[in-house]
Amino acid sequence: MTVGWSIYGSELETAIKANIVDRLSPDQIAEWEEGNYKLGMIPNLHSLVPYSLDAKKPIFDCKSKDGLRGAHLSRAKASAEHFTEVVETIENVLTW
């Protein structure tokens, strides 16, 4: 979490639980170890989103031909891990 966001970081878990988790039924909730829902931990993909939109493909499929250069290329490739975890969690919730 960045320094700026850490101002609100201590409030995230409480707000997530009160405004989202407590309103769901038990079969709609995926809980990680330590009771942390991790909803405030979605990474900022910075300027990768506009490249993805322009290329009309997922961020993790964008390449240099789509305009990515340097660190953007490695960040785009690494983003697949974030999306995979999110999709797997949603699939687990839907199959309960």
C-alpha cells in the first residue's frame, strides 16, 4: 500500500466488512487466512489499462506491438497472476 493510501488503510478492513461482507450470505464469501478479505489490495496497473483498452485485449496479453515499453511489459505479464487469483476466487464462490 502506498504512503498516501496508508492514511485510509487501517479503515479498509472495517469498511469492507461492514459495507460488503456483512451484507452477503455466507455462501457468497471467500475468506482468506487471518480473516482478511483483501479487497483493498487490488494493485494499481497505472497506464496499462488505456493500452489494454486501445488494443482491445486483456492487460496480460498486451505486448510491445500494443505500445508497451520497458517496465510496462513486465508489469503487464505479471498482472496475469492478479487476475488468475481473482477469477479462481470467484469460481470457488460460484461453485459452493
